[in-house]
Amino acid sequence: MEQYFIIDFDSTFTQVEALDELARISLKNHPEREAIYKQIEDLTNASMEGRLSFTESLQQRVKLLCANRDHLKMLITHLKKKVSTSFSRNTIFFKNHQDEVLIVSGGFKEFIIPVVTEYHIKKENIYANTFVFDEDGNIIGYDKENPLSQEGGKVKLLKELNLPGEIFGIGDGYSDFQLKESGMIKKFFAFTENIERKSVAEKADHITPSFDEFLYINKLPRAISYPKNRIKCLVVGHIDEDALAQMKREGYNLRHRDNIEEKYLEEAGVLFCDEANQPKPDQLGNAWRLKVIGCFGRVNRKLAEAACDKGIIIFDDPKANPRNTDFIPRRVIAFMNEGKTHMSCNFPDLQPPRINNAHRLIHIHKNVPGILAQINEVFANHNINIVGEFLVTNPQIGYVITDVNTGYDTQVLNQLKAIDQTIKFRLLY
């Protein structure tokens, strides 16, 4: 059965509400700009939460804009920098599903088309409103015959399109939920990466904190193997808020505790701790999900050795420079995203380049001879071509990154995990 993906634009494909941003551009020098900004934002939220009809909200917002074509050019430049992170990293999905992805928005084609077509989305699959301009290029209204300018417009549009097959809706607002309420789509996914509207989220089939999560749930190809919102980051001790903000932006699920508790350590994929709250080596015994520790201070040497034996990388900051709050999160994120171990205190140093159109797999094993040959034998037996391979060692472990250019099945992964002396294995993307 065919599948179609109906994706909202404002606060979904992009991090912001475009009309709100256009107002900030066009009213920059207006003496009452702050009051008007607030009025436009309130109108946006009221319609997105179902407290005000979309038609009434749109009419009032457009009246308040005082915008022209030059303002739209500035808006487009701004919006291209505000594409939601999880959408921007999954460009390959849009390239491979050009016929099935539709952008359906109550926004306007004048600024939506230049943004989303850079992600392989077809112009003919973009459904949105259109502005009306006067002869001087000023926005004076919009096409009121367009169903998307009306209350329940997305439902009306989908009835007209009459798409065959299963339809999935992804959005943050009440108009997106209406597609599910009307029976027009199979499932509605409330997208909360940028904003969570509780009145919408509580009615959704699924809450998806990222596009990665949507792709993961539906077993679709994605840029990363496991959504970051499913990875718990345990935070213990005094950690700078700027450092934590970086992890939040990456999508990690942060959990704060006053001290190391094994039941929470067992669930964590990432641990952030200060020098005074490091785990004891024996506490790592059941922390099989733990991949990386970021210690804001000097790490205990026995902990570093015990972690290495279990395939857990540690980045520490012996100088504990309060002005360099991004040092640890930057290293942790580079490891989780790319497998880079540069400046780790317990892993051998490796900074592999990213290879496009490839799958990256990480194998950590005890430093004994012959492991690399066994890894390559698995790939050879399954006719998988290696496009890049990197091996570094220290006295305790060998660390291998392999980039392959074809897909793989679970049998390949299971055989790699089963190689004798394997400590940890994971696929990145």
C-alpha cells in the first residue's frame, strides 16, 4: 500500500512561525512594534491551539504585517537558517520519497517554496496560501478562495486530493489534528521539537520530539540509527546550564539527580557529572547502555580504566575552565554523532571524516590480534563493500569505525556483535 506524509511548515519543518518572523522584519522600526508582535503571537497560538478559527486568525495577522516583497526576501533568508534540526539531517529521506512527501500549510507559498525545495520536496507537492500584492509590491491580502485560508482547510484540501493509501500527518497545531479527527489520515504525530501544544499533543496518536523519532517508529530510513530523545542523559552535580542547553538542543532526554544511583545509571546512554560526583568503577557493572561520560573536572584514573574495559568513553576537563562551557558537550556530541574520540582521556584518538551516502558502524573490542580481519570477513561474506575503515588502539582496547555503502540486515549486526573479544558494538547511521 502506498504511503503519504503530510508535513506542516511553521514550527514543524521550521523552528518558527513564519508570519511572526515576518512581522518582526516588517515592523522593525514601528513605534508600537512590541505590542503588535505580541498581538500576532497571541493570534497564532490561539488558532494553533483551537481557541480561535484559523480564518479569523489569518485575517487579523495579515492586516497587522505591513510587509512587502523586500521583507519576504529577508524572511526567506532567515527561514533557511531555521529549518528544524531533525528535518535538515534527514535530507536523504526527502530525496528518496519525493513523490510521497507533501507540505500542507496555512502559511504562504511565497516563503515556503524557496525553503523546502532545497530539501528535494517537489514544488507541485507544496500546498499553501498565496499573498495578494499591490502594484508597489506591498502585501494587501491573500487568496480567500484557497481552501487553506479557511477553517478546516487542510481537511478540505485532502478531500480534494483523494490520495490512495495510508496517510500520516506530522504537525504541531490544531489544524493538523483535524486531519485525524476527520478520518482523513491514518495517524497523527504531534511534532514537539520546537513547541509542545498540550491541547494538541494529548489528542495525537504519537508525540514525536523529532523527525528521527517519526522515522524510527515507522521503520523508515533515517540519518541516525536511534532517536536522541530516546537516549537518557543523566546529570549529576553542578553542571553549567549552557552545557546542558546544548544537549537539549541535540534532543537528548535530560534527567537530573543529586548523586549517582545505579538504577538511573543503568538507564543512561550519557552521563554528565562534576568532579565530586563521579561514579565508582564498580557502579559501571550494569550500565550496559552507557556510551559516554562527560566529567566537568579531572576524572579518576581507576574510573577511566574501568570504563575503557566496558567500552565507555570519557571526556574530562582537568582545567575546569568556567568560560569554556561547550568543551565537554561538543566532544560528547561529536562522539555520539560521528564516533570521534579526539581528546578522550581513556580511548585512542580517532577523528574520522564523514562519508556521505554511507552507513557507519563502531566496533570496540579488547586489544588482541585478528579482530579487524574477522570484522572484514563478516562484510565480505555478505558482499558488503567497505568505503572507509579506521582502526586505532591503546593497551586496553581496539576501536574500529567502518563505513559501508550498502544496507545491512540484522544477521550482519549479530555476527559483528558475536565476534570473540567484542566489548561493544553500535551503528551510528
